Amino acid sequence: MRRVLLACLAAALVLAGCGGSASQPQGTSGSDPSSGSDGRVRIGLTQIVEHPALDATRQGIIDGLKDAGYEDGKQIEIDFQSAQGEQPVAQQIAEKFVADKKDLIIAIATPSAQAVVQATRSNPIPVVFSAVTDPLSAGLVSDLQKPGGHVTGTSDLVPVKIQMELFDRLGLNVTDVGVIYNAGEANSVALMKDIKVAAEELGLNIVEATVANATEVQQAAQSLVGRVDGFYLITDNTLAQGVQAVIDIANTHKIPAISSVDSYVEQGALATFGLDYYLHGRLTAEVVVEILQGKDPGDLPVRYNEDLSLIINTRAVETLGLDIPAAVLEEARKVGE
């Protein structure tokens, strides 16, 4: 029934776009549940916390929708809510979106996606997740190719081995690698399994430091100094909130930090081989558009970005006193210059 409604709303968007209605502020909180009477598709957009990678994802979604003819305040109405890093708040936001009878919900990052999927189990509003590393382990879908039900989305998974190989590709003499993560994040727990397998294959030793919240991140990084000769900064939402402190500690002690996220490199980490989170958001927007045009979320496979690239922070190279192979530098997109 909701798929039929979305298709009808999509068909009405041309008329809505010609109506000259006043534009609503982007990301307005607490939108009126009755605001859909003007023909706009009402979209709930939530993310677990605001940090550069997830913010870039969100902007990519908004821009991608606009370029496809779905502009906030015109054809669609976006209600953006951040959970500020709190899982109970994420659950409250999800339940509010359901109570407000949103036409579609977009959830950025695993904790927010889990909250939304839980809240919509008995009220299957279409759900699109984004920036989720392992949708299967997170319990969001049961099949990546044909999710079934009312949920699909995009994954930011990049094989960790490709990234961890950078310790060798960049000519670094690294044996012990420090990894900071929140053991309460399903995304991170799944990643750690892959990291340990890759480390064994690459002859690296993983030294773990777990945190429960962002205030513990700096102390965790400091505790690894003297015990590791490299950091691997993963896509953990708790780590992301305090990652600048980790990067500063790493560079101060001349410990190279390989990142799983492009924004960490822009903040001063040495390098990554990964995706552009803004483009990841635009990929998510493509999925949303297909649903707005009448497709069933359960028939749309989970999508992955294919355009991965090597990114190196040249300022970090200088700070660490490294001599990176010329061929590798030639291949890389450089930041920090």
C-alpha cells in the first residue's frame, strides 16, 4: 500500500514543483505530521552523530536527491535529526518518525539504521540505510542481493586488507597496529573480525583498545603509545568523535596512522585507500529515488561504491619524516598541501 502511495506522490511531484510553495528550512526538526497534504513526500533523515564522514554522506544524499528533481522544501520535505551519539536518542528519533507517518526514512550509520529498522518492524515504512559496513551482521537485511521486506541501502565496506596493506605499500616498518573501537557497535565488532584475519595474513599484530564513549578515545590512544608502531583508524562512530586527538597523538609520537575514512586523512591521518563519503551519499540518493519512483525496497540490492582511491596527506608525510615510494605518491590524491 505504501509503495502505491509513494508512486502516486512521485507522479504528483511535477505539479507540486510548479505550485510555487514556500521552501521549508533544510533539516527542520519536529515537522508537522500533517505537512504531507501539500503533495510533498515527507522524508525522515537521521544519523547517529555529526562528524565529517557522516556529514558528507548526508550532504551527498541531499544534493543527489535535488539533482534528481527532489528538492527539500519543494518536492520533498526532509526532517533531519541527529542522535548526538546516543543510542536511546536514536531510538526515540526512529519512533517519532514512525509516529509522524513519514513516507520514507533514511538512516545514516549502523546504530541509527538499527533503531529505524526496529521501530518500523510493525509499520513497514520504506527504509534506506547509508554508511553501514555490514548490513547482515547488523541485522538490517537477511540477503544483500534481494533484501526483501521494507529495507535496503548502501554499504561503506572496503576490504580492510587493502587498507592495511598500505603499511607495506608506503614503505613503513610496522609490526604492531593499534585499533581503537567501541565494542558496543555491531559495525565495529564485525570489522574487528575481518581486521584480525587480514592482520594474520599480512604478518601484523593487532593491539586493541576499547572505548565506551568519545571521552575515552584520547586516553585509549595515549595508552597505545609505546606499544604500537602504527594505528589503523576504523569506521567506528565513537572513535570518529575523538579521532582528531588520536591523529594528533600519532603524529606527535611519529606513529603512522592508516585510515579507513577519507575525512580522517583530511584531518591529518597519513593515508587511506577508500571511498569518498560524499559520493557514497549520492549513491544512497539513487536508491531513494528508485523507491520514490515506485520500486519495492526489498527488490533493490544493497549497493557498494566502486570508485575507491588512494589518498595521502603530504603534511603527515613530512611530519612523520617518511620517504614514500614515488610510484605510490604518483597514484595518490594528495591532501594537506
